[in-house]
Amino acid sequence: MRITDSNHTWRGRRLSAAVAVTAAAALTLSACGGDAEGETNGSDNGEQITLTVSTFNEFGYEELFDEYEELHDHITIEHNKADTAENARDALRNSLGANSGASDIEAVEVDWLVEFMQYSDRFEDLTDPELEDRWLDWKYDDAVDEEGRLIGYGTDVGPQAICYRADLLEEAGLPSDREEVADLLDGDWDNYFSVGQDFVSGSDSAWYSGSDNVWQGMINQVEVPFETEDGEIIADTNSEVKDLYDQLLTASVDQELSAGLSQWSGDWNDAFQRDGFATMLCPGWMLGVIEGNASGVEGWDVADVFPGGGGNWGGSYLTVPTQGENVEAAQELAAWLTEPEQQVKAFEAIGAFPSTVDALESEEIQSATDEFFNDAPVGEILANRAEDIEVQPLKGPNYLLINVAIQDALNRVDVDGIDDPDSSWEKFVDDVEAMR
């Protein structure tokens, strides 16, 4: 994806599609964390130090690391980039379990941040009164543990809009202008599915790619989906979860709104080239995925709307493990990397959408447009979508595994066609029971 403002171009990033589907062994941790103060080398005494930073996929930090080294001639940054988020998660688990081997800064993805919250004493408290208003409230609050300690500085977020094929909507007799589409889809999920029925009645294409993509938007609007605050697993007994499951499969299968494709599969990739579906839920990072798969296809646009209001899909944090030898210097680097100015630069580099208030309001973000998406004002749209997020799901330590299990249940019906909704739900219940 190429997004432009008056001075810059950038390409979006794709989040890793693979997720672990079996429960990881619990961390074996000793009773006490590392002595952060005793192990800290100050970053202002001129001593030559090396800071290690572990990330995954793309954060847009390569040029920022060079800039930081130029500003601090006594600091060298060693970047360790895992090929997938899952491998980064496993490596951090092992390092915390052994109380050795973690980088000075460790990137943590939002869906597994809560897993490491169980061991928040293993991370430096990054609370700084001067930084409390830097981020969107919900982004900041999600990284605060029960004792009020901030264990991560927010990097990017994934506010969701609706990407759509204007040409396919027009052929089906529906509005195609982005403002008209925003008005058309304004409302709840029932409205989104109702418009989908109107679309498929006049088109050979599906309304959306598959249930797993839509599920991400629906479940991220449920305040307490899978686990309660005290750790009780309720995913299989939560009527709100079951109602969404039934609603989605009714739309996907009975109303035939789904193309029956599993997200990230080869068939899903190919469908972009053969008019496979008309709409997609798209956080900012998905724009680049769409452009990459739909190269040469004209008609994609972005509407400033999302069913049910707002929703976030994706985003990460920078944490500082207490076992490091340069905790103070690492905290300073993490704070610098997440400053609004640096978040704008990461946005320009690879499309990581900022989580800081000042960055969202900056001219660089507000003026950013995307040529592939009919010059849509994607910066302004995604900033609006970020401000419209009201609910962030409570994500317990089993969130990732439970969400994979329910997406598997959806796909058994919508993609593979080997189960009906009831029998597939019962298999999901068995999967959840095994996690207790």
C-alpha cells in the first residue's frame, strides 16, 4: 500500500496470520524479579552500552534506531526481529521463565499482553506522570496491572474501518461513494448483514470473505467475552458470545453472504483477483494486505464507518524486563520510540497507525491519503475510527487460544462444510473445557 501526504510515501504491514492452537505450558517463575535498580546502567554517564530490542513482523524502527544512535553516541542498538509474533511470544515466555535471555526491550502484541500481566513484576514499572496523557486512554489503561504499574508503552493500534469494492457495489445497484457507503453501513451488525443481503441479490460476488474476518470485529466489541476478571472461563456459557456466533453463521451460511474463505489462506489471497467479495473489515495494517493481494485491481475504497460503532484489531507495546542490565537506558529508548514524532515516522515508514493523541492530530496523519484506495483520506478516517472505540475486551490469559478455537468452529461450518452450527459449537465447548 502506498500512502502519501505532501512529503512521504509508505507501505503497510501485514500482521502474522499464524497463531498457536495448543495451550502453552505455564511459566515457571521464581518468587522474585530482577533487581532493576541494582542492574541499571544510567544512560547519561557516557558509558558505552548496547541495548537489545526484540520485535516481530514490522514496526518501522530501523531508521529510528539509526537516528537514536546518532543522538546518543554512547549507545548501540541491537535489533532482534522474530519472523512471527508467535515465535516472539514463545521466546519471551522462555526468557521470563529462566529469568535470563530477554532483550532490554521486548515488544508484546496486544492479544498476549494479558498473559504476561500475570507476571508483571518481571517488567519494569514504566509509569511516568509526564507521559500519562500521551496515549489514547484505552491504549494506556490496557497496560496497567492490578497494582497500578504501567508495564508497556503503546506503539501502534488497529482501529477498524470498512474497505469495499466501489465497482462491485455500483454493479449491484448500491451506493459506491465513500460518504454514501458510510451512511449506508452506519448502524449495528444486523444492518451490515441486511445491506449484504441487498448486495448478494444483485451480484455474483460474496459480501465478505469469511466468518473469521467478521468475527474479529464482532468479538472485539464484547466487554467481557471469554474470561472474567477473576479468571473464570465463561466463553462456552456466555450468551453474548453464543448469540454472535449464531448471528454470524446465519448471515454467512443461511443468507449466503460469505465467500467461505479462511483468512490468510491461498484461496483467500487469490479471491482478491477474481472479485471474490465486496467488503472487508480493515484496521490500518490491513490496507497494505489488500493492496498486495489486489494488485492491478481497481475499485477499492475505504468508508469512515464500522458496524456497532468502533473496534480495535491489533497493536503492540514496548516492555522493559527487569532482568536487563540497562533498564534505565532501555526505558528512555522505549519512551523515545513511542513519542508522537516517532510514531508518525513509523506510520510513514510501514503504516503502523499511531496510538498517541498528538500523532493522531498531526498534519502528517490527518492529511495522509492512499492512492490505491481511490485517494481515500485514510489518516483522517482511521483517526476518527480510533476515537470512536469505546470498548476494549477484557482479555484473560486464555484469550488467544479461545479465540482460535471459536474461529475453528466457525470455519468448520463456513469454510470446510463438515459441521452444522450446533455440532461445531459443541466441539468448541469441548475445546474450552480442556482449557479449564
